[in-house]
Amino acid sequence: MSLYQRICELKDKGFMFKEIAKTMTDEGWTSTRNKTLTASLVCSSYYKIRKHFEREYSIYYPPDVDDVELIWK
């Protein structure tokens, strides 16, 4: 299980970031750089990783261009 999956699991149960940090620290989790988890670290990790996944799996829709006029001079 990854750090992000565990954070999501606890967040889905209704835990706040401070509670998630305490729970995960008690379970022996550390940050990716081996630091103690704090609420702000858990929060920033959650939103950064979530943003990464949203960007990676988003679908690009090109804009609709209907009325275009090309003028050569």
C-alpha cells in the first residue's frame, strides 16, 4: 500500500489531516524523505499526488473552431 492510498483510505473514513498524521505515525509511516508525518505534510502530499493523477488521466479536448477566416495579404 502506498502513502497516498493510506491517506485516501483514512480520509474516506472521515479523518482530518491531523488525525491521519497521528494515526499513520503510530503505524510507523514516514514521509518519502523519512520525516515524521505532520498534518501539513499529509495535506500537501494528498493534494499534490491527487493533482498529479488528475493531470495524468485527464482527456484533452481540442477547442471547437467553427467560424475561421484566413486572409492572405
